Amino acid sequence: MDYASRNRGKVSQFAQDKIGLTCLPFMFDEAVLIMREYYRKKLNKLLSVAGDEEFIQLLWATHALQSDYAHAARNYIRPETIPDGAITTKMISPHFVQKWEIETLANELMTIPKLLRSKNGRKRTLHWDHFQVSIQCAKWLRKLENAEFRIQKRSESIFVEMARIASRQFDWQRGYANIPQFYRNAFVYGQGECASYFEHQHGISFNRFSQIGFMLYVSFTISPVVRETASWAELGVTWDEIERVLALISLPFHDAAKLARTNRKGIVHTADRPSILRQAPCLRFGDQGERIRAPLPELILARITSGVFYDVIGGEGPVRDDYGKRFEDYCFRYLSDALPNYEWESESNYRKKPNTYSTPDVLCNSNNWLDVAYECKATRMSQVAMFGRDPLAARGYEDLAKAVFQLWRFFSHCRRGYAQYNLTGSTIGVVLTLDNWLVMADTLRESVLQEATDMTNVKDPEITDTDRKPIVFLAISELERILSTATESSFKKALSAANSEKYKGWRLDGIHSDLLKADEQKERRYPFTDDIGILLPWWDEMDRNDIPAQS
């Protein structure tokens, strides 16, 4: 008799006492619910006997072993515990522990109470230098997450879950170490009001913060722990400066664990729980926090680029207006540099008495005909938007619907002669976002379009079906990837195909690759590669080979 069959009679009490699922609005398989508890117990049993600092080091070594700096991990994992083929960067390897799984395990470690003694009174300790321990933890985590999906999420649209998967996995698949990531975020957050607010609030310039963060990242690709040593002075960095950076990107482990227990409590699905490492990728150990560790060094790069949002959001009105406008400026400069054969215009005003309206942020013209209108949104995704049970309730989706309405209203004003632009039957509207909104999220996309339709019917009933031209939602990082190989014609072809039934739910870069044959793709250099030193002066002082040109 299997585990589920032996324990089937316990399910009702378990559901009521353990996870409170007796009021779920649908029926679920009792065996799956029991197996979910079984997998949770298996994972918790391992984490409950893991030393916190030792397990964080094991996660670092596991990640390093399956990264480009595998040599750094060899002194921290027993070679006899590493299966043949496990030292690889290929995510499809049967022995590969996915990066998002390592991130989840680090967060789960913070929430699991420690078992100091076993039933026979002996102290149990998880082997901290065995690769097989990482594989075993990852195995139980995968089984747990699969069971959790079957309990609740199978009743949802697959596209809602695909959006959650995209939020969790795609950034890891693309990587954080690339020139566009640094330049774009320095352009948006590292100038003007944002930069002034950052330095005033945190006592360090944006440039120095970025430089020291990068130095910490490099240090963690060599060693699992960073300490205060004389070698930092040799690099021209004071420990006081490092402490200012660490004040923003690190937490003592016990503080991180306390925060994890609070933030992850009550969220049934393990995969959907917030990661403390996104705001604090560095964890401090020791009585004085003298030992600094980062199980996933790449998250330091995320924190010192796009994560600067956390450091400037407190500036409110003027600061938010500043980074919103700079994102629009970046989009205009990038598009006009990457696709120079089009005619490009930035936002301008026009009259429809008695009011003045603005055109979309970026307009793309060809032979005096409007091809594409871009509305840019710098809103960042919250945890609820990425993983919540009702993501549309999160802040930000209303901004996307408003952007669609603004595009449709502009198209209507063009048709009615208020805005002097010539539209064609193939004119397209694009909502260009700083964050990865609506990636592989067709159900959410349809909901945003419906909200925009409702908004249109109330605010401007003169907008007709003809004015409601196709809308493409596109993240700026995805645009950068596409335009690293696209031509003007291939990019327009992908935009035109994005709303077709064939490509429903596809990412635009996937559509472009499907339409463009491999031998037709030509690598295009990122247009601002030579300019990054203007925004980040430290950049020109380092080895250019440390970061790839594209994501």
C-alpha cells in the first residue's frame, strides 16, 4: 500500500489543521494533498538539520559549479559527490539545480525551525560539502511544487501560471551580466533627481555604489565569503564605503530569516513566495556580521541595476517623474539608434479644443505614414503582480490599461484630424515597459485590453473599433534582445504577427526568431556600448571582457 492510500483518512483533518484548504471553491484529489504534505516533510526534514551558514555556502558552491566560474567551487564540494556531467552550465542537464530553485531553497532555509536533536538524542547535521545534498533538496522541492500546482492552480488559465513562471525563471535564463542592463538602469536611475536623491539618502554616489557592488559580485565568483581585509584598500576602496553599500544590499542572516518568515507566511505555493534575496542578495554571519555571503552572486548585479528602484522609490513625486521621463528618453534614443532607417519623433503636444493632448512617447514614421506608436511605462512589478492569486488587483495593471486607452485615443484623434499623423491599416500600438509585464500572460493581456475598452467607453465614446488598433505589450529587455539581430522589416513583421491566433501567448522575441531564419539574423552591436563610461566612470577602468555585450 502506498503512502497516499495508507493516509487517505487523515486528509480532512490535515486540510483543516495544516493549510486551511477546507473552503477551497473546487474539489481536489485527496492523494495529491497527502503527497504535498509528504514532500513538504521530506524537504523540511533536510532543511531543519542544515546549518544556516554551511547550507548557504553549499548553495553558493552548487551555483558556482554550474556556472562559468566552476573552478572556484572545487575546494568546497567533495569531488566524489559530484555525478558525471554535473559540472555544466546547460539547464537541461539531469543533474542541474536550477538557479531559481537555489533561490527558493535559500529562502525556505530561513523559515524552517531547526531540529537540534533526533529521536535518539543525537545531534544531526546535513553534509554541507556534498553535491548530492543539493540534488536531494532540489528533488523534493520540485515534487512539492508540482503537488501544490495540482491542488490549486490547475483550475486557473494556463496563461496566468505561465506569467508566474516567466517572472520566476526568465531573468535567470537570460542572465543579469550584460551591458544593456547596466547602461539602461544607469540612464534611468543614475542621473538627475534620482541620482541626487540616492546620494543624499544613502551617503554614497550612484557611480560608487554600482562600482563597489560589481566588485563584490566579482569577489563572490572567486570565494564564497567576503571579509574586511587590506586587499580592499589596494583596490582603492575603503571598508566604510563597502559598509554603505552593504547597508542597502545585505541583511544579517537572522534579520533576513525573520523577514522571510513574515513575508512568506500564508502563501500556499512555495514557488510564489517572495524572495528576500531580491532586496538583500548578501547575507551576514558572525557576531559582528563580519562574514558576508551571497549564494547567488548574480543577484548583486540585479540589485545594483534594476534594484536601485528600491532605493529611490521613497523620493515620490519629483523622483518618480524623473525616472519615468528618463525611461521615455532612453526608449526614444535606443529605438532611433537601433533602427535608423525610420523617422522618429518624441512626445509633442496638439490641440483638441478646449484641451491640449500629448502624442505617445515615441512615434515611428515611414514615408510620412505612422507605423508604430509607443507608450512607455516605468512602473515596476510588485510581488502580487508577479505571483498573486489575483494579479490584476496589483498596482500597475491599471497603468497598462491607461496606456492602451491613450494609444487608442491618439489613433482616434488622428482619424478625426486633431493630430496631424497619417495612419495605415497596419499601424500598431506598443506599450513598452521597464519591467517584464505580461510576458507569456495572454489571459492577463486580454483582461488589460478589456479594462482599456471599458475605460474608452466611459471617457471617449467617439473612439471606434477602427481606432482600436492592435496593441503589443513589450518589455524593454525583450526589445533589446530582438533588435540585437532584427532588421526594420523583420521587426515590423514580428509586431504585425504578435496579435495573430498562431502566436497567441508567445513572447515577441520568440515570434521574431520563428519568422526570421537563422541565416538571416545578423548580430548588431548594442548602440550605447561606448557610452557607458559617461554614466558609470568606473566602467572604463575595468576589463571589458568581464561582461558580455548582450543579454
